[in-house]
Amino acid sequence: MMTLDKFEEAAETVKKVTLRTKLIYSDYFSDSTGNKVYLKPENMQFTGAYKVRGAYYKISTLSDEDRNKGLITASAGNHAQGVAYAAKMYNAKAVIVMPTTTPLIKVNRTKSYGAEVILYGDVYDDACQYALKLAEEKGYTFIHPFDDEVVSTGQGTIAMEIFKELPTVDIILVPIGGGGLAAGVSTLAKLLNPNVKVIGVEPMGANCMQESLKAGHVVTLHSVETIADGTAVKTPGSTIFPYIQKNIDEVIAIDDHELIVNFLDMIENHKMVVENSGLLTVAALKHLKCKNKKVVSILSGGNMDVITVSSIVQHGLIQRGRIFTVSVLLPDRPGELVNVSSVIAANQGNIIRLDHNQFVSINRNSAVELTITMEAFGHEHKDTIVKALKDKGYNPKIVQPKNTYR
């Protein structure tokens, strides 16, 4: 059972492997939402995520015999690093099964702690089944990433730290994948203050907990599709599900597109890299139907590879109208490129790429297709530039970018 005594024990235990992630007051998100928003930056943990809490606490409770058998788990990345790091602290062997879609940075970081990594399956659920099979065959001790009361108790220590810093917190937003973090945080939060509201946040393309709560029992999604790989879970935990039913007040589902622009907001306003699953609680801020409340968003992790970061930034700029592409047809005569560039420059557009195709037509009055990618300050400025080009008779057409992220 997850009791106050166990949470207090876990809070003392995890101090050995965690960094202090003090609450950060966000002027930006407070101003944009009308609430007093605080960020709990678990992305700043040594392993890049909160998962080390539950992993280390769980392993600390095992007997020497169970640790010496070797430890095995399945994870999309963050729990993998937590188990690998905790196992290293106890000089125990760790085998980690990760989905083949796991970002390279998470794979390499897990290996760097001395763990053996096996890539298997497309999603977490596939990897978990294989890890359980290996545990049975080789006698390893299985450390479940979320469906375990002891692991969940370790994760719930986040709530203890939140209340110590902000005893008057009104709302805690917590990401949900399988439900271990949400179960631990919500259970301890309600023990400390039954009036605090705890809201879970899931990707819309992997809302297994939302569907399970609607059904009144654990259900399995047919498939998951989300850029939030850390919360791409088909089936939530059955052991921790009763805690979710009792202590989570609401679940919000977030579309992937919201995560992309919030990634941009987090980098520009807080200079922090937060992975997509960790951004769920930031995206949920605009879905709250309240004002002037003290809200804590738990940023669960920040393990992202550079290629993914680059892609999300690009897509975020496009969504915000700060990068866009237009196509115009020009007469095939000297000086036309300068004329178009002058119109854009006069309206403070900044050209970052030009594609010039002279073979689009045999009509010399509209024989050159010019594709221009440029920077703007946002959608309003973008519209101003497009209108200026239209007024000069260029008839610009917006070129929709290809979805290169998925």
C-alpha cells in the first residue's frame, strides 16, 4: 500500500540519487493563462527524468538475493536510465528492453550506466512482454516502470517536494503514460491535502488512462500514435489503477501539435529542453477552466536527441507563422528577383532560402517559378508580407510544408 510512512521513507531514500529540482515560477505561462504557474523541472535530474526516483527506491527495497539475480525492465527510455543508474549504484547487472523507436540519446545514456540494452518491438507494450519473457527464462528480477506500488511511491516523492515549497498549491498537473507517476503524486497529494486538485495529462493519440477511467476498468488501446514517446502506452497499470480512480480528479488529452509550440515556448522563455511527454502538463495549462490558482506543472523529463530537437523547433516556427514559404511566377527577364526581394525587405521579411526554376513554363511572361522561404514575426506579419506581394501583382501561393517529424 502507498502510505504516508512509505512516502516519507522513499523521500529520504531518493535524496541519495536525485538533484533538487526547485519550483520555477513562470511569468510567461502565468501571464498567458491567468493562473500562477510553477514548473517542477524533473528534466534537470541527473538522468534527465524523474524515473530514477521510483527505480532507486524499488531496488533499495529488494533483498541482496533478488538484486544479485540481475535486474530487468522495459522502458521507452527514462525508466531505463533510472534502473540502469540505480543498478550501477548497487553493483547489480541490469538488462533493459527498449522499443526499436526509442531515441538514440536514451539508448546511449542507458548503455553509459553499464546496462545491457535490447531493442525490441515498436512500442513499450511489445518491449514489456519480451522483458517479462526474459525474466522468466533467465531468472532476472523484473522492475516494472509504472505498475508497481513501490515504484509509484518513489515517483510520488515529487509531491512531497512540491508541498514543502508551495504548501498552498491548488492544482498539480502530472503526465500519464502507464500511470505510475500520476498514482504516486495524486495519492500523496491527497494525503497531504484532500482539497488539492490533481489532473492527469495524456497524449490524445495514447489516452489509455482516459479511456480506462471512462470504462471503469483497465482497457487496452488498439494502437498508439504520438510524438510523446515516453507516454506512448497502450495499457495502463492495473495495480495502480485504483489509486488513479480514487485520487485523479480529471484527465486532459493533448494533441501533438500543442506539444510542438510549447517546446518552442519552453526554450525561448525558460531556456530548458523538455521532452514531449514532459510538455503535456504545459500544454494542459490553456485547457484549465480556472483563474488565479496556484498551478504546478510537472516537467517529467528532458531526454531528446538533437535531430528531434531541430525538427520540433522547425515545426514550431512554422506553426507560429515565423517561418513560411511562398511560390510566385515571374517574367523571365533581368531584375525580377531584385524586385521581389525589395518588396519582402520593405516589409521586414528575412529571406532564408530561394529556389529558382526557369523551366516551369514556355510562357516568358510567367516562365520562372520562385519559391521563397522566409522568417516573420508571426502570423500577422506573415499576412502583411503576403498582401504586399499580392499588391505588386505577384499572386503568391503559400507552400504547405511536408510533415517531416513523424
